[in-house]
Amino acid sequence: MSQQDEAKKVAGRRVIADFIHDGMKLGLGSGTTSHFFVRELGKHVAGGLRLTCTTTSRSTNDVAREVGIEITDPNEIGELDLTVDGPDEIDHRFAMIKGGGACLLWEKIIAHASKQMICICDETKIVERLGSFPLPVEVVQFAWKQTERMVAGALARHGIKGATITRRMRDGQPVVTDSGNFILDCHCGPVIADPAPLEIALNQIPGVVENGLFTREAAGMVVGCFDGTSYVKM
Ligand code: 5RP
């Protein structure tokens, strides 16, 4: 296992130790960091920890079930106590880019359905300014090239010049999200100086379902370091 994967694991263990209590209603994030966390959590559940959990993707459903965590329908669970999820990038004010795994829509819904969201990551995810990681925008399939033009316009109006936008592909086919939409990846560079207004502007474009800027969700982050230590920043 790589040092980075070890650091992701360390973050998962720390969030369990510091934030998770018996009886909680939990949202389980997506991506490799979250999956390490879910696997660790499975050990605690097997040991008697009682939780009610829902997830942010079909892939996390699969991992949770594999480790013996029962999944409750998000429509049945009510308000969640906590969601634990990983970023693709996070800045020092806890604004994030998410959606590298194409799960941003469900992730944002579940984050907002929770009293608190804590982000878990390894130290490589922390940046001064967002944008080196391509910003994902989830769009409906209909007329997606029109939506793409409008997304480009919104980026330019927010001072992001010369961004290129690509429809996400895998194995020669467009990626289709768990909700049946396409992903447009906006290659901006580390220039997203003010992500909150951009997050709102992108979501006002017809055809945009959600975007990967998460500027209001995380209350803090739990960071796993390559030397095996971890820290919490709130
Ligand atoms: C999926 C996500 C993931 O949470 C994000 O991509 C982080 O993934 P990883 O832990 O594998 O780096 O937003 O849509």
C-alpha cells in the first residue's frame, strides 16, 4: 500500500476515534479515502457500534455492504448527525472541489441533509487556491454542448480566463453519473480565488444539475500525514 493510501487510512481511523459515537445517523462519502474509512468503520460495527448509515454513491453502497454495514434509504433516514467525505482539493477555509469520482450530486445532497460534515483527506489534498484539480460540473445529457458554452461564459465572468472544458470519458464512452447525467470537467488552473459566488452562478445555468464546488459544507477536516500522524482542523 502506498504512503498516500496509508495516510488516507490514518485519517479514517482518526475521524472514527474523534467524531463517531454509538447511535449516530451517518452519511458515508465516496472515493478511495471514504472507502478506507467505511472499511475501518465496518470493523467497529462488527464489534458492536450501532449506527444508521446512508451513502453518497452506488460504489460506497457496495463497500458498506461488503463490510457488513446496513444501508438505510436516504428517504427514510431523516436528518443525519454527520457526513464524512473526502475532497479532491480543500483550501484552508474548508472550501473544496469534489466530484473526481462523479458522485458530487449525491454527496452534496447528503452533506446538506446532515447537521455536520467533516472532510477526511491525506495531506496532498490541501491547497492554497482551488482549481488545479479540474472542477466537475454535472449536466443533463440534453443539449450538453449548449450548457458547456454557458459554463465557459460563467467561468470567464468570474475571472477564470482560458479554462478548457472536457466531457468526462472512460473507455471511449462518456461517463454517466448515478443520476444519469454527464460530467463536464473544467480545467481552470489554481485560479479560483472566490469559489462561493462561482458555485452559485454555475448552478443557475439551465442544464447544470450541480457542480463540484463545496464552499459551505465542511465544518472541519481530519488530515492523515505521510509520517503516520494525523491532525484535526476545525
Ligand atoms: C467523488 C468524490 C470523492 O470524494 C473525491 O474524488 C475524493 O476521492 P479520493 O478519496 O479517491 O481521492 O468527490 O465524487
